Amino acid sequence: MGSVAKRLGQLAALSLESESSKILRTIQPNKVPNSLSQRLDTTLKDSHDMKVFGMGTLASMASRERYLRFTHAMYGVYSTMEEELDRCSVDQLPPTLNSNDHASANNSAIAHFWNRHSEILRRAEKLKSDILDISPQHTVSLSSSEYTTATEEYRNALRDAGTKDREDGGGRLLGHAYTRYLADLMGGQVLGTPTRLALGLEMDGSPRQYSFTFPVDRKKYVEDLYHDLNEAGRLMDDDDDVRLEDAVAEARAAFGHNVKVYSEEPFVLDSVIGLKNIIIIPFEGGRLVPKANVWDVARKIVEEIQHIWITLSAPTVHVWLPAGTLDL
């Protein structure tokens, strides 16, 4: 089976242009100079850590127990973020020229984005269902005692961002929403099949966290989402761009929190185990054999790691996988 590791190494060296990278390269809203979406895309390019996110994702597929812990952490993050976005999206009239009510300005900006996209983007309930699929007796709680240090720090950052947005009319939560939902939209769907293969999930629809129902095709939806981010940025804009830069700074901080959550448990060995779970299964006599369409699955994994955390300014990126450590 040494040829399996060799083939994975060859796949890892490929330069591929994924569907998602094509979307981001060809849509127009993220090319508008000084727009919120352009600033956020620049932050993604400067702040992402492909190795940590890619290996952390594979590590979550090492076992059902590891997947359960990871999914529970994501449930805590998304539940908190969506609760804060909801609180900042109450229906209020936008501020008038004579108004100093910054809270109204905040509600106008965040509500403009969230009220248009919340139905499609929400992940918390899907994550909860995925948890219960694996462990029906699991207590899905938002109590701080149920979460690791890194996850709770992330949740506290979300609460702080929401509080400040309601106080000063900022859009910090838009930076957080961009960080998580862009990754989901740009490649999370591809993770469904590898996750089912790795963990042997036979429940109908599981995992749900990676599935979206778009009202239009994916490219058009992503373009609309970027357009609405820009409009939200315009609604909260001020003469010195303070609120826009606050949102960008919060996105940068969100990347840091994600790195801590993904790497809180040792992930190098587990990422190798996760990859092996995806592409091979036990057979009679203890022999390991490739799963059906193994190379299609492996290629999807390579593409996935590439286009979730991609360098947005480049049409192609080189993907690294720990294939050299595999001894199949």
C-alpha cells in the first residue's frame, strides 16, 4: 500500500484552481476599492494559517469522540455568534441626519446583512443535530463549564464584540461572521462526504453543518453576500473609517481564535489518522483496503484545504498534506 502514500504526495503537490477560488476571483463586489469586503478579503489573505486549519479539520475525523468534541466547540461558537447577531439586528429605523443614536446605526448596518442572510447561514441548530446524531444522550449546553479555554475565549470575544457594537454603532460582528461563514460557503460542503466516510456516519443527512440551500446558484449567492457586506460597511462608514477598521481588526482576531480552537488538541498524528479513516477501511483478516473512489475523495480533500483558507489574490495555491508521514 506504499503506492497510496506516494499518490497522496503527488496530489498534494498539485496546483489546482478550485470552483471557490474561481468564484472569489471573478465576482465584482470584493474588488470595490476600500469596500468592507475587499478589506476583509485582504485580511483573510494576510491572516490565514492553512496548515493548522487543514490538519485540524482532518484531525476532527480521527474518531467519533474527537469529532464530537470539535463539533461541540463549533456549536458553542456559532450559537454565541448568532445570538449576538440577532441582538444587533432588532428592527429599528436607520439614523436620520439629526440623530446621534449610534445603536440605531449599528442595527441598520448589521441588520442589513444578517436579516438578508441569517436563514441560509445559521449553523447552530445543524451542529446540534450533528452532535445528537453521534451521541443522542449528549447534553448540548451553552454553559461556560462545558467548553475548553480556547472555545470560551472565542465566545467571550463574540460577546464583547456584540456589546461594543450595540454601544457605539460598530460592525465588529460582521468581521466574525465573515470569518466563519465564508469558510463554510467556500468549501465546507465538500467536507460532508469525507466526514461520512471517516466516521461511518449512516444517519440521513449527517453531517448537516456542511449543507446549504441556496435560493440561486452558489456564485450568485456569494456575490450577493459580498454586496450586502459592502452595503453594511457603507451604512456604518464614517469619515476616518474607524468602524470599518474595527470590523477588519475583529476578523483578524477571529482568525486567531480559530487557530487556537483548531490546535488546542494535538493534531498532527490525529490528522494522519483522520486521513487514513477517509481513504481506507478494515477488511477480513485485518487487511486494509482503499475505499471506493479513493482518489476522488483524496482530491476533494486537497481542494477543500486549498479553497477554504485560500490566498485570494492568486488563482492557484500549492497544497501541503502530511502524506510523507503515512505508512499504509
